[in-house]
Amino acid sequence: MGRPSRLPGTAKIDQIVCHVDADCFYAACERLREPALRGEPLVVGMGYEPGTDSGAVATASYEARAYGVESAQAISEALEQLPRKIDAASRDDLDVAAAGFYRPVDMEFYESVAADVKAVLHEWADTVREVSVDEAYLDVTEQTSWDEVEEFASSLKAEIQERVGIVVSVGVAPTMSAAKVASDHDKPDGLVVVPPESVSDFLAPLDVEAVHGVGPVTADALREQGIETAGDLAAADPAVLERSFGQRGRRMYRFARGEDSRSVEPRGQPKSFSRESAFTEPTADREKQRQRVRTLASAVAQRAARRGVLYQTIGIKAVTPPFDVTTRERTLPGPAGDEALVERLALSLFEEFEGQQIRKLGVRVANLSFGSETQSQLQVWANEGQKTTSDKSDSRNDTHRQNECDERECEHNHEHEHEYERDVGQRTLSEFE
Ligand code: DCP
Ligand code: MG
């Protein structure tokens, strides 16, 4: 075999990268087990049952997106744009034809579908980096050539559709960041190949928000500096970008220019699980903040529990305007697996920030133990949760401030779920630290 050897951390010359991202993934999964939902406006979300008002849209089918429903939107807002069929059927003022179906999130099922997709991906490429439940990068340099990669990618799409039953969009480019932009460029059912000589021309006219690592808040900040397109970003002064956005500024500058030296590396075991969530607007409302900390803490603890992972360190992250990040963490004397403990500790670490203006919150568990831990160990730490956080075993980190990084993936095996720059959702994205 013998892949060309290369310096660690540098991209292979002539690397061919495929980025695969499923279309409206949770909705596609729901349609697998409920085929009647095909072709219908469909919203998958959480917490929208009667009596709750804090739910948010996880994803919407493209038919529902046509009504203005989108990921991270409040369910109440989604319902205004697209009432439920069932409500529309019983009311004269609503039109059944302009209504949709709503389904709750069922992560376990979506993860099983994701595993089927990933099994196909691993058959098609030796090197696969899974970055979230519905996306992965493939290094297909050895499997195909620039002349044949379009056919290769199209057959891959067809095989996933045939074997798993869902549609994915694929982007092909010589770098990971350009491949990511390419897969998003023609969704749904997209297939965009950007050969090495076309990367700059492909990127230049795109909205700056299309650049890998630029979220909506960053895009607004860039627009205020007159940077509207990827081409504008590529032509900006990197020193100025660094002053506004820290290291991340340099990184988005490089990505906008099509420069990205990363090679596709398979992911090892995660070093941490984290989840973060931004408020629509920065808020100083304590109850809103505490509620968000609790939601994030339980989501992270449940994710670890689903993977059978114990954790010894529990941390929080608070982002204050404009983009200042402060983290705090505590380490327990032994591994734990206890949702209530994560909630309690996260809230106590958050206390010092309560009432300050907060843009985004995050909760993280780290120092992970996989598999071999026994239930009894888990119970011991869970039961002793309160005690473990006191006295000298409590190692509270110093404040550490940095510019916020919202890269849309983990670079150091920190498995991260990010909730975009609005509200609830579940997916794997940027780095915590
Ligand atoms: N997700 C979420 N909350 C968000 C964004 C996404 O819970 N704010 C979940 C639901 C999505 C899944 O993650 O189905 C994958 O995220 P994507 O961004 O890839 O979105 P989709 O796959 O739904 O749509 P697209 O066709 O745009 O990829
Ligand atoms: Mg997707």
C-alpha cells in the first residue's frame, strides 16, 4: 500500500478529501421508520409537547424549511410558520395543506442510523474522520483520482441511499475546510467537486458565513468591518483579524484563502464530552442562565452515559460579549457517572458568573474512563458526589481567558455538541477549549 509519508500535521500533496453530510438528518431518520412522512414538511425538535414552551427545532425537512422553519428556532416560532397538521385539521382558520408534522428527538435511533452510514464510509475509504452524528471527512486519495472522483462520490451517495435509505451531500476538495464548504454548497442531494486549481475561485464569491469556522455572530462582526464575502476575508489584513478574533481570526483567513494544512486523521477516543449553547441575545437573566446550565449538564451527562463513559473532571465555559471565554473546572478524586452531580457542580462553578451578561454557556466532562469501570465504582462516586467536590481534592482552575473558538469540529478529540448561535439542538461541533 504505502501512502506517501509526510510530516505530521501537514496535508498530503494532492490530498483528495470528501466531506459527507446527511441532508436534514434527524428528519431523514424519522422518514425511515415512518415512510408516510416522505415529501411532507417535518419538524424534529424537543420540548414542544403541550405545557412546555422552551422547546427548539433540532432540524426541519427541506419542505418545512420552505415555510421558514430552521434548526435552533423556538418551537413556538416554528409553529407560527408551520402549524401542526393535527391542529390545522380541526380549525377553520388553518390550512391543512400548509401545515406539517412534528416529531420528538430520538437520539438513540439516529445514532444507530449514523452507525450504518459510517459503516459504508469505512468501506469506501481507509481514513475516515467522523466529526458529528451526520458528517465525516474521508481521505480518498488512494481510492480515486481527480478525474474520477465525481463518479466515485456519486456511487458513494447511491450506496448510502440504497443500503441505509438516507440522502447525503458530498463535497470534494483538496482540503478539509474547502470540502466542508463544498458539501454545503448544493444541499440537499448535493455533489460538488472543487479541484485544486479552482479552490480560490470557488470560495471567493461565497458569503463570508459559508467559510468553515465562521458562525452567524462572527459573520455579523466581520460584516461590520466591511467583510462580506470569502474573497473579502481572503484579502483582509490577518493582523487586524487576529486583533478582533484571536487565533481564530488567522484561521478563518487561511480557510477563506483555501489554505488548510490539516490531513484527515481518524478520531481516537474522545478526551472530553461537551455541549454549548448560545442565547439569541446575550442575557443577564439568572434563571435563564441557570436553566441553560442545567439543560447542558444533563445533556452532557446523558451522552457520556449512553457511551458508558465515566468522567472525573467537570467544567463550565462562559462566553461574555464580545467573545471572551472563561472556563472553570473541578476534578473529583475518582471517576463518576451521575447526571445530578454534573448539574450540581456545573451550577456551583457557574455561580460567580450569574447575573453577568452571558452570550454562550458550555458544560464539559473530561478525564474520561472507558468501558472497564464497574457499576459499583460508578455508584460509589455518584453517591459520594457531594463529598468529592469539597476539601483539598477540589482543584479549581484559574480563570483563563481566550478568544472564543467556534470551529465547527473538534481538533483534539474533544467530542463536542454545539447549539449554534441560537438555541437548543444536538450535534457535534466546535472545540470547548
Ligand atoms: N442539530 C440540532 N440542533 C442544531 C443543528 C443541528 O439538534 N442547531 C441536529 C439535527 C440535525 C443534525 O444535528 O439533523 C445534523 O445537523 P446538520 O447541521 O447537518 O443539519 P441537518 O442534517 O438537519 O440538515 P442539512 O441538510 O442542512 O445538513
Ligand atoms: Mg446534515
